[in-house]
Amino acid sequence: MIRRFVPFPALAVSLFIMWLLLAQSTSPGQMLLGALVALLGTWAMAALRPKPSVVRNWRQILLLLGIVLWDILRSNLSVAHLILSPRARPTAGFVSIELNLRNEHALAVLALIITATPGTAWVQFDRLNRTLLIHVLDRLDEEEWADVIQTRYETKLMAIFES
């Protein structure tokens, strides 16, 4: 019954809490606005009709999380060095990487990982050629970037979503 009115209850609760945190108020007006935003957000999500994701290997999630956190820390230090060092000459550019990922949820998680890592940005994904284009702040070696994306992230995501 409640799923008919609120199709994604966890999303509704998350949106409601996020609204209150951003508003920094729990006044009745803000709570009413937050509830309205939560309902509209869940209805919009229901209209998109997302496919349910199936996690096939929960252990790999923890492993991937550790790798991502380590890479973000390492990347933060590297970007700080590039910005603060007067001798550093970053060679920003685009890197094209072939992927084997097919699962939409895995691709979305990969996009989040790449975008959350300082110095990298997801630019484009060509579904026909299965090619990912990313922009990197320090493009030392395209093969190294491809290896990082394919071995550190893609293999784990395939184990999580596609195995």
C-alpha cells in the first residue's frame, strides 16, 4: 500500500533528511517542504522506471571501497603537489579506455568513482565502441591510466554486478 504512494521509501527518507540538513531547520514549514520534495523526487524516480540492481558479490564491495578510498587519498596528495609545487608541470589531457562493463549500475558506480577522484573527470562513454573518455590532470601514460581503470575498478565492478 505505501509503495503505491511512496514508490522508493528509502529515497524519500534520504531526500527528506537531506532537505532538513540543507535548510538547517526543522520548522514545520521546512518539514512540509522537505516532505513535498521527497514525494516529488520518488515519483520522478518511479517515472524513470529504473531497473533493479542485483549485487552478486558483497565482499568485493568492501574491497572496492578500500581501493577507492586509498586512491582518493593518494590522488588528493598528488593534486596538491601538482598545484603547490612551482616545478610541477602537469600535462592535462584526455585518455580513451576500452571497457568490458555492460551493467548500467556498474557503469554508474564507475562514473562516481572517477568523478570523485581528484584530478580525473568522466567525460563520455560510447556504448557502441565500449570506450570511456576521461580527462586527467596529469596524463603521464595512457596505458597506465587504462590499467588503473580496468584492473582496479572494472574487474571489481564486474564481480559485483555481472558475475
